[in-house]
Amino acid sequence: MSCLDQLREDFPKIPIVGTVPVIKTAVERSENKRIGILSTKRTAASGEYQKNLIKQFASDCEVINIGTDKLVPLIEKAEINSNKFRNILKQVLKPFIKVQPNAIALGCTHFTLIKNQIQEILGTNVETLDSGEAIAQQVKRILCAEGVIASKGIPSYRFYITGEKDTFSIIAEKLIESRFIDMVETVNLDHN
């Protein structure tokens, strides 16, 4: 998500939906004005972008920001049920356990897949929030506005991924019916 503005600039004709609103929701639901943000290292270190989000949505809160690159590769390899993954997740979440925020904003769409595990480790006093439903509603609004939402029959889907196609298929089958996977394309987001 740290490259959201760059993507919108590079692809002005393609609507690109970000995951920012979940930070706002976390602030609204936090009773102790302590919120956590769990994201990738790149998003956490995105400098002004991250600071502006916190200033805009969480200026009156204590923000505990964890950026990690340890989780996404394991999620993409479908290793989320392993003991290794659980131990790494516990280690990553230690700062949240220590400070005890009321709400955690998941700043990476991959983390929706491990939301229950995060909740299990942090306990019931912490609300773990992802932006999946908000993103889906925004995508629906865009598709309706553009007049391209499927109204009859079975819609077609395209998936653009940064990981491995086989692993994506394994995960996708758990989330959606596999017959919807018409096209999967691997993309490289490096600007080199």
C-alpha cells in the first residue's frame, strides 16, 4: 500500500483501491486511544505517507506500528497452519501484547487470511480489523459507476499476484470457488 499514490499516477485509467480506511475504524473503536497497525516493513517505513495517515486519522492516539516481512512469504506459501508460522506470528505481535491496544488495523490484505490467528494470540480485549468488506464495497461502487459490473450469468475474474501461481490457487480455493479463476497473472512491482 505504500506505493498507492505511485500506482495511481502510473495507471490513471485503472481505479486502484487502498486499505487506508481501516486505520480510521481502529481509532473510532479504540476505547483506550491505543491502536496498533500491522503492515509490511515497506508500508511501515513509508515515511511521510505513513505519518500523514496517522496524523489524519489517529493524531489523538498512541500508535504502535509493526512492520514485518516475515509473514507474507509464509502466507503466500500456504504455511499459516504450521507451528513455525505460529511462533513467528507470536514474536511479531509481542509489542502489541506489551502495550495492549484496543484495536489493531491490518494494513496488508494478506493479513486478512491470518486474522483469526492474530485474534487468538492477542485475546478478546483487542479488536482486529481488516478492510476486506470496505474494499469490496468500494470495488462494487467503482464497477457500478463504470457500468462494468456483471448483472447476468457468471462474472469473469482476473487475478494479479506477486507470488507463485500454484500457491495462490491453493489459497484461492479456500476463499472462492476455483471455477472463478479465469486468469492469474504474476506481476513484478519493482521499478528497476
